[in-house]
Amino acid sequence: MNKEIASQPDATKFRSIATIILVLICIAVFLKYTEHLSAKAGVIARDRVLSDIKYSLAMMLYDYTIKGKTEELQSFDDGNPFVVLAIYRGLPGNYRGAKAEFPENPEPGWYFDLSLKQVVYINNKSEFEKFYIKFLYEDVDQNGRFDRQLDVLKGLVIKKAS
């Protein structure tokens, strides 16, 4: 009597089923891993654009300060940072423009909401993130506007909206 596993009835069928199960498990693990990498790549791309916006705002602040035009910086408060980004770095490939109204299913990418005066980022899962530009200064004379001779300039920043 032969006791080897290979000689048992249905051994080939068992090996085929076991192989198929192992292949399916490998495919499931691979798909989960690629989904995770895809999500990370989206976050890295978003952070890159935000970093480029911050750089562009800093360069504009530098340019305007050197030229003595710091009062004009206040006009960028709640403004479209993609205008500044286009000048200093270039627009991202997924910039979709400034919109007053959004379609029901907007394309993933970057938008500027004209009504809220906010930057809107929509990822591949149709999740929204909103940001805005803020002109920061210490209003020494408490008059509600920036005065170059009196007030202390702190910068232009992009902040996440709540």
C-alpha cells in the first residue's frame, strides 16, 4: 500500500485548489497595498502644491517688501493663491480654475471657490479640503488696515479652513 500524499485520490484537485487560494490571497494583499500607496501619493501631491503655494506667497512677500509695496499685500487676503503660484512656480496640472458654483460631481483637483474665497482640493474619493490665504500683521494703531510705518508685518500664509 502506497502512503504518499501525491498518490492519494483527489491530490491533484487539492493542490489546484490550494494554489488558487494562495494566488487569491496574494492578489488581495497586493490590491490593499496599492490602495494604501495610492492614498499616500495623493497626500504627497496635495502637500507639494501647498508647499509651492507657501513658497510663492513668501516670494511675493519678499518682492513687495523690497519694492516698498507692503500695503498692497492686504489685497491678497482671502485671495486666489493660484494667481501668485502661476507667477512664481507655475500652476499644478490638476488646477481646474476659479468657480462660483461647483458641479454635482466635480473632477478631482484644485479649485478656487469665488463665493467662499477659499482654495478647494478634491481628492480621488471626492473628499473636500478647504484652505484660505490670510495676511498677518500686528495692527498697532488698531485702525483695521495695514500701515507700513506703524504696523508689524508678519506674513501671508495659507491656512486650512474648518
